[in-house]
Amino acid sequence: MTGKILAINCSPRKGNNYLLLKTLPKTRVEIINLSDYQIESCDGCGKCAKLKKCKIEDDFEKFIKKIDDFKKIIIATPVYRLDVPSKVRSLIERTSSLIINGKNFNGKVAGIVCIGRSRGNGKIQSVNSLLDFLLSMECIIIPPIVIGNAHKIGEIQNDSIARLSLNRLIKKMTKT
């Protein structure tokens, strides 16, 4: 298990979340893109209880293995129509197969980044979705929760509060 922090860009593109994460030192953080993994939605079949894993053949197990290699994770999400993007919802749903089989993230340290329009709704709901997810997976949430205001690609570079908050989060996670 590495001492680096795994930063997961949950945007389907390399937009403002990715640009904000790219400001972090590569010596402390490894960035991956959820969009690089094919993760299908849960179909609610319940076979994971018998099979001890999800029956859907995609990159879910590979993605979870990547998370398992780190003690510390940051999940960075944009706001898409009042909540996290659908691929994040699919990831959250699919972790039910882990919980049913007594697996979780077992005390991993976690941070949250959420970026949305400055006047848009959904940032608090998106943060709540990630908080519920990470707490259900038994993560330890480290403050501050980073909330950025940006819409057009590159606008996040003008949000000094988001950059400052992210740097504070990284310092705290590094010490933990």
C-alpha cells in the first residue's frame, strides 16, 4: 500500500476537477479518471450475495483493486443536474456487492472535492452523496470539503478559495 494519495477525477472529461487536481504535487498524489474505467450500473439481481462478487463483467473489480492499493483517497466530482454524474452513481451502487460480502474501504482516509456553477444548485447534494458513500464504506473523512465554483473549462483556476482549501486538505491528509 502506497503512502501517496489517490485522487479520483469523477468527471467524464478532463475539465475543472482534473485541472484542480493537476495543481497537486505528483510526489504526493496519483490522479486517475473514473471515465477510463467501464463500470456498468447495478441491475439489482442480488447474485453478489451468492457469488461473493458482482456478476457484471466490467472494470469494477479493477477499479476497486486500484483503490485498495492506497490508504488515502480524494474523490473529485462535478455537479450534473443537481447531483454527481451517473458513472459515480453506478460506482456507488456497485459497492453494494462489497458491503453484502463484508468488505469496505476499512478506515481509509478520504477527502471530497465538488465543483459546480457558482449560481448552480446541487453542490450540497453532490457532497452529501459522496459523504454517504464514503461513510457507508467506513472511510474517515478529512476536512475541509473542497467546494469550487466553475462552469467553463479553466474557470477553476480563478477560484483561489478552492485551491487554498485543496492545499489545506492535502496537508491534513499527508499528516494523517
